[in-house]
Amino acid sequence: MNDTILTSNAVNITPEYSPEFRQIANGLLQYLGKYCEHSKSGTVEIRMLPTDDSPNKAPFGFFFTLSDDPKFIVPMVELCLEYKDNKGIKGIYIAPNPSELLKTKGKHTSELTKDVDVPQCYHLLIDIDPKRRAADGTKITGIANATAQEKKHAEDKAAAVKAWINQTVGTELQPVEIDSGNGIYLHYNFAPRPNTPKAVVQSTIQEILKILAGKFSDENADIDTKVFNASRIQRIPGTINRKGDAGYSDRPAEALARLLKKQTTPIVDMWTHLLKIVAANKVAIGYTTDTVPSKLAAKKTTPKTPGKNNLTKPIKRAAYLPASIEGKHGSDKAILACCCIIQKFPDLTDAEVMEVLTDWNNRCLPPWTPEELARKIQEARKKTEEEVRYSPEDMLPEIMLFTGRLHQARLDTIAEITKAMETAGETVLLNHKGVCSDVFIHREKVTKGTFEQPAGMATIRRSSESLIKLTLSKHLNFFSNRLDKDGDSIARITDAPLALVKAISDEPSGLDQLHFLAHGPYINFKDKVLINRAGIDKKTCRYLVNEVEGLEELIPDNPTRADAVTALKKLWNAVSEFPWLYNHQERFQLEDNMRNEGGSREETFINQSFVKWLTLLLAQAVRLELSVCPLGLITANTPGLGKTYLAHAIPSILFGRTASVTSLPEGSNMQSRGEELRKRIISQIEAGNTFMLIDNVSRIAGSDFNSPELEALVTSDDYSDRRLGSNTDTAGGKHRLQVIVTGNDTRPGADLADRTLFVKLESNEPNRRHHFTPTHGDFLEYCRQHRKELLAATLTIVKGWLVAGSPKPSSPNGFGSFPDFNNIPIAMAHWVSGIDPLDGRLDDIRESDTIAQSRAALISNWTELLGKEALTCGQILDRIKSTSLGNTYGSEPHSAFKEALLELVPGVFRSDDLPSAKQLGRALRGMSNTPTYIPANESAPASTGKIVASENRQGSSVYTVQIKPHK
């Protein structure tokens, strides 16, 4: 590189930037430039370490996203310049290996970059630090900057190290050389081979540092052997080192870190050369569940020359091959490995096969020499496919164990297990709410208690120790390795060790986190991309149960509103024959781009009931982005209109299966019904379900539908209860459960009505079920056959809304308790259809609240039957029973008043079907001063009324009504 910031496009920054700026920028590019050249993504951290006398000694960091454009370092340089002269900062560092952390801009004092956040290592740091001694030769115990003479020791040592490495690998390697202000960094940037596990790379770096420390550390300078970890921070050239002078006047309090030389050796070659250091010193590299390195030796690699075959896929396949072990049919295993590669990739040359098997050979006990491996390749080429058989166990990764040390299983060991399972192609053990769990998929429909679990439904399952052991042994090969009396290595296949099983069961935090199940593909809101790969997504901690092949091709990269409206048309065509509540006021005409050429006028209309169902569909599609979600109610005025079909259509489209179904608990004991419903809810939350259908709630059970349990569920994203069989352990917790209820003329009561989105079907024909047959035949079968198109249409609407900037059309009738629901699925449906799903919501609530309706009937007929004067409860009952009401007695107002009274006053009444004065008084006191909406009728406009309670001269309670025009 030149002295300016350069990439392949040669971006010149002189003379726009100062020398200080260019010094820091060029230093950063030596750390990060390789990522620009190879389009590596991730996040890097710049960390500030305060001085010891600062008020707050805690380190803090700033995070930046990598980019192909080298100018992404400009804000990083500006940050360094801002803190460079700050006397309270003793050092400005960078963590060069990119992490998977997603951080906002600004200062962060917690959750800084850790090893577990970094997926791979891309450099070898040789940190040469001079030893500090006072003038009398005694060692300085405090932190202090080095003198010029001490730094000269580090420079000489760096030159010797570099010369020895070049001699060992047989070529001239030029790394990045940095004066850290106290010592010297030799920073070797490299690119490990594809699919090389991070653990192997770290182990290689660690062994190289041990080799160098053993050869070169002396009384003048040390080579730090602890800098092999992935999140290691390094000082940025151009910044100040303020370690201080430890009270010695001959030492500088500050020193400038400087870039001395830039790397000239290509990073694609550097890794191959570094492996030669390990091979030359016969040090082992490989998987191990202990810190002791396995007895494996790396072999010389064959460099890959331009124009040959792409070895990415063969190397990835070779990672699954079992290593050969002497005395355990090792020769057969070697021929088996060669056959596996040769028959799968017949165009590879012998040299390329040897390169593909390099890492495999490093795992063999003992490794094969190049001559021996060449003979095995020739033998393998003579074999036919019929002569070679592979069993699934032969393709498992290996975990090397050391007897006598299994009790030392630690979290980094568990992390290695996790990495190995990823190599096996499936992450099967996960940390869900602090418990080791796995994801279980029902292969056929089963019934558990009151729930019907459909085939294909996934649940989160707690993993017992026996299940953990079985899972590990199924997905990984375990070898026990020990030395015999002669010092020879003896290995044998074994089950997963009990110590490791217990370590995972007792402390699963080393496993990948699982927050929620994603039962179908979804759009990631942060980067607006489709997630359609089964398994755990580490960024979101969501496990995608199943993927849909070819779905990406049906969703535009940047969908417009026209694309979204076209997608809406596909969904409408699928459900247009359902008898939606279809009043003339609810008809809306879509844009012209939604019309089919030659289509009829009726095809260009949809209605609000459909848009409400669309809102429920979109809510489930984005359910993991929402905190709480209102109840969905699909109701019909007569049986057979397809309300359950519409409920099942939502998971059928999104997940490829029908819903998990239960019913509302029955019985006369309200407490027992509540406990049973809580059990059913908790079971769905524990299983990780996001969609629950309570089917066929009858009008007779309508009062039961006023459920405190459902109200608590829909208004809180954390729903817990006591676990069965325990007095202390709780079940449930954070959830993303959406509840849909179906029923004929079903009405939720009280506060639940205000937390419900109503979808209504209506037909005036008797026996509608005999006439209603969708053109598509079996509706759910149609959803299954066209799932990919319907799912793509749903996700196109979601993605189009996000690309459009997440517009939020105004709606005066939003849910007060569900802001996320208002701002996402409601806004999506409103944006794409032009119809507000919440228009008329207050009317739905009033129609559903039978208590309010009875109270309105009581107030509206009060004056006509009882007059305007205030009456005692006894006087009210006497007038209702009196035949002196003339034409009023037995009339429609009288019947409505009496029916409302019986509805509002609880209890068992007398033989005349009227409550006692005491019962009536208790009910009227409870209703007094409650504003009640009275709908308009033929003789009066809409009004608002209330019952007014007072006392007469005798001190008795009297009641009358007050009615005002509705505003």
C-alpha cells in the first residue's frame, strides 16, 4: 500500500486529511483492509481504557460496521483523534477480528466484544514486550512505559523472530510491524481455509506462540502467549500509550504507537505458511474437549494454483470424514476417505485430493506421510462405488477426549461441542430460558389432553441427561485417548462422557441461545431480508423450523406498493368466496393496478372484514416483532360459514400446517375453568407455539368467554404460572402467542371486547354449509398446494411496507393496550388496502358488550315506564308489576325493561320473575353514574345516559336516570 488510504479503486485522501489522520488511518487499514478486499461482514470495536486515576476506570467501546468502501474507517479515525489527547485515556485499542454483535451508535460500557461473539480469527499477533528494570537491575513491579534501551531489546527480538519464521517456512514473509509505544507487534494477517473451525485456528495460533516463546523469551524480552484469543484488543498506531513512568524519572510517561511496516505477503498464502511452523515442530492441532493438545501432526499443504478446481465443497465434505487410527482399521478408513472425495468429485487431481484431505490427515493417529497418502489415493481410484459403503456414523465430526480429565469440562468445552454440532450440519442442543432444550417436530397428528397437535408442528422440549447423551452420541464421534506403558497413543470410540453431559445439563449457557421458534420463513426487520434457512439464527436467537425451497425467487428485492397490492389480490382471490360481512358502506375500490384485464366490477372490491382477517395473518407473520397482541375473533351468524377454515388458513399459509386446537373449558366452577385454561396456555408457551386456536365457543358459553386468563395473556408478553408437581418452580415466561377464537354469534364480554379484533361472516341462507363450497374445492388443501405463492404474497406485503419506510396511516380507533399491533400489522393492512381495519371498532365493542346493551335498554325505557321522579327500589318493583301502566304494561318497552333488569341483576329470583328490593338496590348502586351509550332508533337520536343514585328525606336510596344527546 502507499501512504494514502488505498483499495482496488485507489481512493486518495491527500491533502484533504492531516498527517495525524493518515497515520491512524493507515494503521487501521493494516488491521481491517483485508476485510474490504474480501467483502467480509461484521462489527469491529474501538475500545478506550481509562487511566488508573480516572474517576471511572471501566473500559468503554464504540462499534462500527465493516464495509467494502475503505472510507468506513473515517469515523473510526475521527473518534481516535477525539480521544487521542485525552489525558484520562491510557490507550486506544481495536479488536481486529469482526464480531457478530449488533450494536447501536455511541458509547457502550457493557457487553463489549468477547471471544464467544467472534466467529473466526484472521491474524496471528506476536506481541514482544521488553522487561522493565530499574537502574539497579531490580524488576519494576508497576505499570510503566519502556525506556529507549528496553525498546531496542524488543526490536532486536522482533527481527530475530521474523528471520527464524522465514527460515522455517522457506520463504520471505512480511507481516505488519507496529511499535506499540513499549514493544513491537508482528501482526500476520491471514485467511484460513474455508470451513476451518475457529477452535482449530485458535489452537494453531496458541501453539505457534508457545513455540516462539520457548525459543526467544529471555531476560530482556518476552513473547506473550496469552494473545491467541479471538477478541484480543491491539493498540492503534498513531495513538498515545499512557502507561506512565511508575515513579521513575528516566521513563517517559507517554509514548506514540507507530506503524513501521505494512504487510506485503498475500493473506491467502499466509495461513499455509504459518501451518509449516507447526508441522516443523511436530505440534498437534485438532478438536479436543481439554486444553491439552491432541497428539496430531499437521502435514505440509499443497498450494492451490489458479485455474484448478474450486476446492470449497470437497474441503467441506472432508471435514465430516472420520480420521484413521492405527490399530482401528486405519488403512481401511484412509482408503474410505479417499474414495469418498474421489467418487464425489471425480475431476480432482491427486494433488488436489491431497490438499482437500490435509485437515483430515492432521486428525489421523498418526498422520500419513505424503508418500503413504499418495498410495492410498491410487488404491482408491481402483475401487468402484459398489466396493465402498458408507454408514452415517462415518460422516460425523470427532471430539477427542482425555481420560482422567473429564471432570474439568468447562463452558468453552461446551462451545466446542456446539461448533462440532454445527459442523455436523444441525444445531440440536440449545439454551432456552436457562435450560438445555431441543426442538422436536411431530411427525404425525397427536392429541395431548385437550390439545390437538397437527403433524409438522414443532415444540421446544426440555432435554434430560439421557437425551443429551443420546443426542451427542448420535451427532458426534467421541474418542477416548490415553498413553500406554510405552508412551504410545491408544484411542477407542466411546459414548458421550457423563461429566460432559452433566456440565451441559447443569450449565447450558455455553450453548447457542434460543429465544423463540419461528415456525415459518420471516422477514428480518433490521435488515429487511428474508430468513429462509432452517436452524438457529444466532443474531436473532430464533430457530426456523422449516424452510420453503424457492421462496426467495417469488419475493422482489425491493417491492413497491404496486407489488404489495398485487400480492393482496392473490390473497383475496384465495378467500373471496367466504361470506364476509359485506355492507354497502364497507365496499372500497382498489387501485387500477389491482384490476385484472377484462375483470368484472365485483372483482375490484374487497371489504373490511377481509382486511381484518388479513391483519390477523400479517400479525402472525411478524409475531416475533410484536410484544403483546389482541385476541382475534372470527364469528358467524350461523354454522357452516367457514370460520374455522379461515383460522386454520393462517398457519397453513405461514407454517405449512394447521393450527393447534383446543376448546374453552366447561363446567360450573369458574375457578376450575380458569385453572384448566391457564394450564392449556402455559403448555403452548412452553412448547414455543405462536398460534393457538380456541374453536367453537358457543353463545351459551359466551359469559365464560369473559376470561381473566385470556385478558392477562393478551396484555402481557410474560405469562407464568406454577409448574405442575412443584410449589416453587414456575412455567411459561416470555411468549409470542397469538390467540384466535371462533364461534357462532360469539361475544367477548367486559374488558376483553376492547382487546379483540372482530372478523365477521354473515349469511341469510339457512343450511349455508350445504351451499358453501369454494371454487377451489377443499379450501385447506388449496392452501397447502399453493402455500409458496400465498406465503410469498404475505411476505411481499411485509417487506414492501418496510421498504416504503414503515408508513403508519392515521387511525382514530387504535388499541390503547397494543401499540406494536397498531404500528405494524394494522399499519401494513391499512397501507396496502386503503382500508382502516379499526374503523367501526367501537361499534363492535358496543355490540359485544351485552351488559352495556342491557343497561342502555334499562335507561332508555326508564322515563316512559317509571317517570322522571326518583323512586325507591320497592316503588320501582311495584310500578313494574302494576297493571295501571295501561298501554305500557306488556308492551315492547315494558318487556325490554324487564328483560334488561333480569339480565343486570344477578341471583335467583322469586316466583314472579323479579328480584327482591335488596337485590335490585345492590345492582343499581353498582351501575350508578356509569355513562352508557344509547344507540339511535326511529324516534330518537343517539344519546348518553346514566343511572343517578341519591337519598330522599327519609334517608332511603332513590334512583332516576339522566339522558343527554351523544356527542
